[in-house]
Amino acid sequence: MSKRVGVIGIVIDDPKEVRDKVNAIISSYGHVVVGRMGIPRLEANVGVIALIIEGTTDEIGAMTGKLGNIKGVTVKSALTSQTIKEARND
């Protein structure tokens, strides 16, 4: 399988309401997350998360789709056009 490298930006309105859902989804896709940076903006009642990811387009699409279906969550992704071939372990 080939993987893509990229970044996912997540903006959360009213984080107290949905942060547990967002974190559960990110955790369930932890195998594609290479790095994570979260910035709470308490005075604006907004949270911003940046994820560096490496995964298949199916994995990335499933994760961003689930995140984007949460009310108050905006998700944008940017992926490299290059693919990384995984070594086979057969």
C-alpha cells in the first residue's frame, strides 16, 4: 500500500462541547498521526489543532470525514502528491 504525507488543520468552535469526540477520533487514527500541535484560544472559545499525518488516502479520508461531521468542527487537509511505498513483510 502507498501512503501520503500531509497536514490536517482542525478548528473547533466551543471546544468544551466536542473536544472529547475530536480527541477520540484522533486517538483511533493514532497510527497515521506523526505529530500533533494543539492551541487553545480560551478567550475566543476556539481550539486549533494541527496534525502531521502519514497514511493511505482511505485512512486520511475516513478520519477527516468523521471529524468534519462533528458540529462546530472545520477540517482542512493538504497532502503531498508523492506517495511512499510501504515495505512488505511477507
